[in-house]
Amino acid sequence: MEGFSVIYRNFGHWDITQGSNGRLFRIRGAPGKYAVSDERKGQNAAWVYFSTLPVAMAYICDKLMFELIIAEGQTPTVIEGWNIHN
């Protein structure tokens, strides 16, 4: 995955983009109620709400920076796909 950029358009209006993939997330709102929409392919575009901008950004970074790492010698745990909820 290539890096991502945070673009401040104006008060309460932020876009998180990634090169040729365009906008991945958008943040709209004001202190007390920021809304985040996940616009990546195959994602549900329902809004998720946060009281502060840093927490909204932490949520987005968690989604974009997740790394599944297994230590050498460990056996991976496999679960059924239906058990995954985003």
C-alpha cells in the first residue's frame, strides 16, 4: 500500500487521500460531533461519529495502518470469514 495524505479543505472539512486511489475517507463536522465516512472500494459508506478530531483521525489511521504480524514460530489462528465485522 502506498502512503496516504491528509488534506485540510476548510473548517470541519478534511479528506484522506491516496495517490491514484483518490479519497479514502472524509471527515465532516465540528467540535463535539465529527463524522467519518469510509470511501474505500467495497466499504460501507455509513457515517461513524466522534467527539474530537484527533479520535476521528486515530480511527482512520487504525484502518489504514493495520498490520497482521505473526511472530516466528507462532501458529496463526484462522477464523471463518462470516465472523469478521468492520
